[in-house]
Amino acid sequence: MTRHLSASNVRHLTLAMQGFGADRDGPEPDSRALSSLVRRLGLLQIDSVNVLCRAHYMPLYSRLGPYDRQWLERFNQGPPSKRRLFEYWGHEASLIPVEDYPLYRFRMQRAREGGGGLYKRLARFSKEHPDFVDQALAEIRHRGALAASDLTGGGRGQGSWWGWSHGKSALEYLFWSGQVLVAHRRGNFERVYDLPERVVGYDAVEAPELSPQQAQQALVARAARAMGVASVRDMQRYFRLDGREARACIEALVDSGELEPVEVEGWSMPAWQHVRARTSRRASHATALLSPFDPLMWDRERAARVFDFHYRIEIYTPSHLRQYGYYVLPFMLAGQMAARVDLKAERAAGVLQVIRAHPEPNISTEILAPALFEELVRLARFLGLGRVQIMGSGPLDRALEAVARET
């Protein structure tokens, strides 16, 4: 008989399995706690927008509180013996535990074969310019880690290739197909590429090959565990897998006992619970600001289903059409989405600017404002900013201003 879960059950399971519930005012997390959380999540999404903070720093902060961001830099740089993370296409561009490198070999191989979407476009470039691609790979092999701007004859941007130079197109093909990896980023977040064995090491590169089915089944299992309870679409989209292949993996995981079919209140589609999914009282009452690129927000349809929270990123929306702002962070209060806050770090002035704060319907401002202001002060401290500046004039902004005056 299929078990029935309430909507609140699923929300609590999601928060617990996503790693919420730590004492965010306790001792600063060490490298072991940070590594453990990345493994639990499976990956950290990368994004180039830096109006507040690079996206990959925020999920760890939201769950563990302020930490030394240099730990994350060290995890993703240096010799293979020291490296714990590598960059590749997971959800989107992502930082992924090195031990999971073999799980992505099938994706690299499909990129070499053409695949679909961007795979196909980059594979076409490699067929149109095979000598240039070979030259780029040879140059990295002999010179060491290089960015596109370092390549001999890299050329300027070409309109037909998304404004990329030939050098950038060649290196992106080599990256998607796994022939190079990202050694580090520099300056304006520019990728610097090197051979895989010089990034993740020979042990990872020479690990036994997994079939696409084996690799994807492991990724589906990781996605299910990271979410606690999930639909086919949820598990498919966590690591951007093919829907048909994801369904086959789910069937195999049910047969092996790792997933259990469940019915969820309010869900119109089938769902499965990971056998290790457990709730946590502390996680169920978690309070945090969330990055727009937090795993809780990756899938907008799931966020609406689990949290009754309809969220859209408005970065690419013309300013006059934005409803909430440019870089809007959801604010979770006691396990429920309570507000949206448009934030900006004015680093030169040492100020965290609250452009505008928007409460969710039926949320008491008297309860919301003190909790949100406390979190804003904590975030400012994490980002090395000296104070919080309230810029808006809405009801929640005025309430935050009042709390600030009393503090």
C-alpha cells in the first residue's frame, strides 16, 4: 500500500535533506562541514552575476551561516591531491565533488558525439575547425593552463558564435567533451583550462568507466536523496538528465529498494521518497536568505509545489517590467517563504543595500521585520560589509528601518 505524505511532511523532508538546521550562530564551519554539505547537495551552481555575491558561496552560507570563503576557493584550486571540487555541467555550470567525476563521463562522451542543443552547436564548430581545436588542445598540453585570451591566434569575438572568439569556442567544446577541465577562474570570472589529469588527477581520470545507465542511476539517487521526496521531473532536472532515461533509473532504484513510491497531498503526479530521507525539527524551522541559484529555487515549478512560492529571476527582465527587482533573494522564516528582498553589495562603501523588501501575503510584518533585519546584518558580516542600508519605502522597508533605529 502506497504511503501518503502531507504537504508539510514533504516540505520538512526537503529542508532536512537539503542540509538546513545547523546552528548558524555557532562556531564557524570548518572544511569538513563544508565538504560534507557539498556532497549532500551534489553540486553548487555557478553564475557570473556578482551584484551581491557569487552564487556558489550562498547555499553553504544559507545552511551553515558565515564561513571563510577561502575554503571554497581552496577546494577548487591547486594540485589534484588538494582539490575537492571540479567545474563541469551538472545542473548548469557547477562545482562538483571530485569523487563524482566518473558520473559525468557519459555526458562528456555525448558532447563529443554531438548530442543535442549546445552539444550539437559546439560539435559542429569542432567539425568546421578541427585543426584549430587540435591546436588549442596541443597548446594547453605543452604550455599548461590557458584561458581563451591566452591562445595563439585565438581571434576576436565572432557574431555567429554567440560573440565568442574561435579560441573560446574551441575551448568550450573541449570542456564540454571532457578533453580539458577548468583549472581555476581569474579576473572577471574568466575560465582557465587544463588537461583533466592536471585538474582532478589520474585516479579520477583513470577510474573504471561506468555505463550511461550506471552513471545516471547514481545521479538520480543523489537527486532523490538531496530532495527527500521528488517527482520524475524533479529528479530529472536536478542534474539535467533525459526524462526517459531518468524514468528507467527510477524503476531500477525502486527495484533495489533505494526509492519508495509515495502519494503527496496536492501533487497530481507520482512521487518517490528516498529511503534515507528523515525530517529534522531544527531544519523544519530554518530561517535563511536564499540565493536565486539555491537548489531550493532551481526548479520554479517544484518551489511552487513544495513551498507554495511562485518565484522568477528577473535579472534578464527589462527594469520597467520587473515586479520585485534585479537580484531578489527569497527569505525563509521558520521553514516557510516569507519575503523577497532585492539586495546589492556596495563594496566600496561597505554597505549592504536593501533596494526593496516585499512581504509574502498573510505574513505579519511585526514578526517578519526583526527576523529579516537580523539575517541582513548576518549576511552583511559574511560579505565583509559594515552596515545595512534600507533604500525602499514600502511597508516592510519602513518596518526594517524602524528595527534598524532600535538596534
